[in-house]
Amino acid sequence: MKSNRGLIQLLILLLIALIVLGYYGISVRSAVNNPTTQDNISYVWNGTVNIWDDYLQAPAGYLWNIFIDDIWTPALDNLINIKNGQMPIPNTNGNQLPSPQ
């Protein structure tokens, strides 16, 4: 119940904001459909896509592959082993953390 409180507060705050905008005569639909707003949204979206394609996609893909190979797959394998009554096996594939000296 406590974890849902933030979502409910956000929904109530959004509802209050829409009521206040309506009170002042501001139409959210007309603001979003405005050609200037559409142009601004398009500009920001294209910039975001370019940043993702040019700078973030390669490192994110590399980190995702490390996560899948070194964390997700071994964790699933160990959960299956535990479910079948076997002992978990250590991760012998992929990147190994250095030992403390």
C-alpha cells in the first residue's frame, strides 16, 4: 500500500494541474496540436535520437551484453538449479571481478 502512494499523489497532482489549466482557459489539446509545439517536440525528439544513435547506443549495448552474459543468464541458471534441488554454480564465463589483495 505504501509503494502506491507516490503514484496516487502524482495522479492527483496531474488532475489538479488540469483543473487549474481549465480554470484559466488553457486547452491542453490546442497547446499540443499547435504547429509551433509540434515543431519543438519534433526538434527535441530528433536531437534525442541523434544523441542516442551517435553516442549512447554502443556503450549501452556493450553494458547490456555484459549484464545479460554475466548477471542475468547465470542468475537464471542458478535459480533453475536451486528449484531442482541442486547447488548454485559460480560464474566461470565472462568477466570476473578482481580478487582483493
